Amino acid sequence: MDPEFGKSLDTSKKNSWRTSLLLAYQSLGVVYGDLSTSPLYVYKSTFAEDIQHSETNEEIFGVLSFVFWTLTLVPLFKYVFVVLRADDNGEGGTFALYSLICRHARVSLLPNRQVADEALSTYKLEHHPEKNSSSGVKLYLEKHKVLHTALLILVLLGTCMVIGDGVLTPAISVFSAVSGLELSMSKEHHQYAVIPITCFILVCLFALQHYGTHRVGFFFAPIVLTWLLCISSLGIYNIIYWNPHVYQALSPYYMFKFLKKTRKGGWMSLGGILLCITGSEAMFADLGHFSYSAIQTAFTFLVYPALILAYMGQAAYLSQHHHTSYQISFYVPVPESVRWPVLIIAILASVVGSQAIISGTFSIINQSQSLSCFPRVKVIHTSDKIHGQIYIPEINWVLMILCIAVTIGFRDTKHMGNASGLAVMTVMLVTTCLTSLVIILCWHKPPIVALFFLLFFGSIELLYFSASLTKFTEGAWLPILLALFLMTIMFVWHYATIKKYEFDLHNKVSLEWLLALGPSLGIARVPGIGLVFTDLTSGIPANFSRFVTNLPAFHCVLVFVCVKSVPVPFVPPAERYLVGRVGPAAHRSYRCIVRYGYRDVHQDVDSFESELVSKLADFIHYDWHRSQHSPHSEEDVSHSNESTSECRLAVIGTVAFSGTPAYEIEESMQPASVSIGFSTVESVTDVIEMEPVHAVERRVRFAIDDDSESDVRTNMELQLREELQDLLAAQEAGTAFILGHSHVRAKQGSSVFKRLAINFGYNFLRRNCRGPDVALKVPPVSLLEVGMVYVV
């Protein structure tokens, strides 16, 4: 081996380990804030009512055994070793799993899907033809349309429960931390101090959200690290001082002994024990901000041992104190000399944990909005440097009001814990079900492996879920009510969006109608660029025909823009724009499909407008140069029906054209390339359900040759320059954004539920959420709205 090569390999390994350790340290403040504060309320919630601490210690040792094995099986085995591997290009969470499943099986309900999207570099598929074609589960899922809806409802349920957890976690974390004041105050004063202090901290927490976490984020990791060291040190102290033999309770024997003695009460108390794994889902949801090795390292070597020591220390103290003057509480075993510092650190750690779940709620609502599953809301990106840090004002204030209402309404850890526990277990059950499908469809493992995963972890979670349901009247009703309310909103919005798309699809206007418009019909072309926004990827939208009917004029340069989401987390900038002509070159009409992933940051209107014009200029260069080599290009990538339909679309990357291109056929997409010849580009007639197109897919990369300019035909060069001059002149004249202002109405004969959902539900949401012009940040002076009535 070359010694220099060996040295560079060692250096890269050291750097990767350093990076991983740095990310593991940073993940403490973002990922583990919620999970690390669970010792504040687990024992208190468990012993709230269903079981009592006795002198035999069977109850406390049984609870410790349950906590140990629950932390070991769910966060460690399930999440760290299995679920974290089910990432979508490094992203995690409920939508990442759904995205993976939709890419490997045709189960998506998203409109305007194109097979061209499968050519994206982030659209990774693991091809195993011998297994993929014979997958009975895949064929069964694709065949039954009702399962597509059921899968979406399952994903929405998990999403709604995460949002519900965003209401409950800040309330229970901060309330439990502030409850430490009960040891330093009389009962009368404590009763009137804890609630106001908790509400004040929550108001401050939500009021500071618009500044973004990046301003104070560097404090998060040290706070959580200090907290973990604090609880593990207290645990070691209590174990050594009170009961060094408490480790024996880690045996599963104590679980059976506990259930044998407590019976129904012990089963119901599992609703409190499950709180020890709250925040485990954050390991997967925040995977995109860190790495698999970083999250695995932080949990396995720091968070997991610290939590086990903390729970063992509390159990050791309680095993020697059966008649404490106060209720079972985290602060009771804390020595008086350090109680105030621990209280301050606990409050700070609970704020960090709450911040993480609030940021996660913003993120998942933004993803839902990108996939047409949530009404449009204002999304503010709080950091230009750190991707994914967003703030949603409407959601922030709603969460704050609900958090304060929960704190004032419940007033104790018991009811908050019951509510939070049900939300947590529902999200985990959804993750288990979706991961089972990923094991079959994406990893191509035998169904028996997925079934074992589902039964093993699903049975554990169902046990805890059933215990949580018994607390329905004692707080567990809240997440169910929130989930039903949010699921109704999300499903109604998604259903109406699909129906609107189908209406547009069936009422689009032919290309011949557009080409026939001219002075003979009294139609004038005015200076400027007209951007017609539509959800269609082909054809002329009905809102444009209505626009021309009412105002017999349209712009010299016309661009039909479709901004769509694809089931990938990110779309590389070089692959974002699909550009093509609508009609002949002399008509100056184009189609541009702008593709975003569900975690992409949408551009503001100024940068979008300038970049769109730049992409159009690049496409015009490319199209005229392609025409010069038409015999060669037609042989490789052209289709015969180009004259009767729209031209095929080209992926316009970051290459600027300034000469005659030399062609080179490649099998792989280059980062800065122009790619044409998709199997779907033929008249771009892709709709919701795409059938496989058996066509040869080719990609063309252009290498610029400065010396070939002399070979350009004079007439084509003149036409190229003329078209570019027209585009420049139109840009200088100004850009108009033509958007549809829709009113949706259920058709006659529709069911009562459909009429309620469309006529009342969707239209109420549409009137009270952000309009498409606000979402796109279109300046009012450039906006042209076209009224449309959709009868669906």
C-alpha cells in the first residue's frame, strides 16, 4: 500500500470521527431535550393513583424494571438500530417514511405526478427486479385504491399526534420542572405560584420563537449536557448512599412480580411508565440535521446510561423511604444543598426540550403544507445559514394558547402525562407500521422479517397504548380530540385539492385554441412576461381561457408555471426546472415546471422571477442549438409527434450556453447538465396515476466549444438573438403573475358529507388561510387574479 494513501485514509477517518463526535454533542440540545427531562415526571405520574408505594418495594422495583426494558427495547433497539436506517436521503420522520413508500410503490395520492420525477438524483431506488416484481405486498397495495387512502390517513394521524405532542410536551416539561418549588414553599403559596410561573415561562418561550433558535442554539447542547451529568451524578449518589443493590431490579423477573401483585392497577400504571420514552421519535424526526452515527453515539454512550442511572437513583432512594411527607417527586431525592441549582438546570432543560418539539411542529406542518395536506400558512425562515429553521406565526400563537390552556385546565402532572402518553404511543405505532412497509418495499426483505418487527415492537407499544386509552376521561381525551380536529382539516384540504386538480385536468384547453388566438379574433399581445400559475403539467389551464375571454389580451412572452412537490426531501437546484415550449418558437409561449422537495426552501418572488428568466434564456439557447443537430437529436431523443403537441421538456441546470454544443450521451446525470428525453416528456401527458412507459431514456450533456460558433447558420443565429431580445424586452417591461381565485362547490347529487366538506369546510379554510399570492409572496401591483368556480 502507498504510505501516503494510508496516511490520507487515517486522516479522513479521524476527521469523520471528529465530525461525528461534534454532531453528537450538538444533537444533545436539539434531539434529546425532551427525552432527557422525562425523569422529572415518570415516577410521579406512575404512582399518581393506580398503584401505591409499599414497604415490600415490589412496586418501585417493578416500575424500574419496566422503565429499563422499555428504554432498552424502544429507543435503543427499535430506533437506534432499525428505524434510523430507514432514512430518505438522510431525512427522517413520518413523511420521510411515506415518501420512501410512495417512491417504491404507486400508492401516492399527490396530483401532477410525472415519471420524469423519477430521474431526479435524490429519487433513489434500490432495484431488485427478481424480488421487486414478485412482491405480493406491493402488488396488493397498488391494486386496492382504498389502501392508498388508508395509508395517507395513517400518516396524517401520526402527523396530528406530533402536533398534539407539541402542545403537551412544553406544558408537562415546564410544569414538572417548576413543581420543584413545592419543597421550598408552603402548600398554600406553592398552589398559587407554580401555575403563574409556568405560564410566564411558556409565554416567554413562544414569544421568542420569531428570533429563531440559531441565536440561542449554542446554549442548548451545554444545558442538556449539564442536565444529563447532573441527573446521572445524583443517580450514582443515591444508589451508593441508599441502596447499592438496586441494580437487581433490572431483571425482567420484577416486571412479572409487579404485574402479579398489582394486576389491573399495574397495567393501568403503564400509562405513566411509557413517559420515559417521550422524545424518542425526535431521534428519527431530526435525523436530517445530524447523522446516523452522531445520534447513535450520543444516545448509546451518554443519554441512555444517564437516564438509567437517574431512574435507578430515584428507585434506590424510594426503596428506603416509604412514608415521605411529600408526594413522590423528582426533587425529593435531591440533597438540599444542591436543590436550587438542580431546579434552575431542570427549568432550563425543560425549556430546551420544549423548544425542540415546537421547532419539530413547525417543520412537520411545513412538510404537510408542501404535500397539499395542510392549509397555506406563512412560513418564515429564521436563518439564512442553517437550513430547516422556520417559524410559523399562526401556529406559534395557537400552540401557546393551547399550552397555557392545558396548564391551567389540568393543573397536575397526572392529567398532562395521560394526554402526552397517548400522543407519544400513537406516533410510535404509526412509525412501526410504516417501517414494516419500508422493510418489505424498500429494503426488499422477506415479509416474515417485517411481520416479526411489527409484532414484536407493535405488541409492546399496543400494551402501553391500551393502558393510555383507559385514561380517556383523565386527560387522554385531549390528544384524541386534537387529532380528530386536525385530521378533519388536513383530509378535507387534501381531498378538495385533488378534486380541483381533476377539474382542471378535465377542463383544460387544447393547444390549437391557444395558437388560434390572434388579431383576427381581437386578441392583442401586450409587452411584458405573463406567468400563469397552474397545477397542470400539460395543456392550457381553464383559468387562462377565462382570463383571455374577459380581457382580450395577453403578454408577449407567456409562461405556464407549475410549482409542484415531489416525494423527495430535496431537489438539487440543477434539476429543479423543467422547461419546454408551448407551440412554435414564434409564439413565445413556454412551460416551466418547478419542482421542490417536501423540505426544500421555496424561493422568494424576486429571486424566482430572475432565475426563471435565466432558465428560459438557457432553454432558448439549448433549443436552437438542438435544432441545428436535428437529425442526430431526433434519432436519439426526439419523438415523432412533436408537431402536434407540446415540445418535450428539458431539465435546465446551471450551464450557460454560449456556442454550439457538442453532444455526449451519458448514462448518469451530471450536477450541472441539461437532460432531455425522459420517458414522459412525450407531450407531457402525465396525470395522477402513471402507467409505465417503455421507452429508451437518454440524457444529453453539453460541453461548450467556443470554436464551433463559425458553423452556426446565419438565419438560426438571427432567430436565436431575436427570441432572446424579445425575452429581455419583456422582462424590462415587467412581469405579471396570473393566479386563479377559486371558489369550490360540490356538484348536485353529492353526498351530505361531501357537500359539508367542500361547500363549508374547504371554503371556510380557503377564506381564512393565506392565499396563493401571499404564499408565493407576489407583490400586489404585479398580481392578476382570475375568478374560477370549481364544481367537483
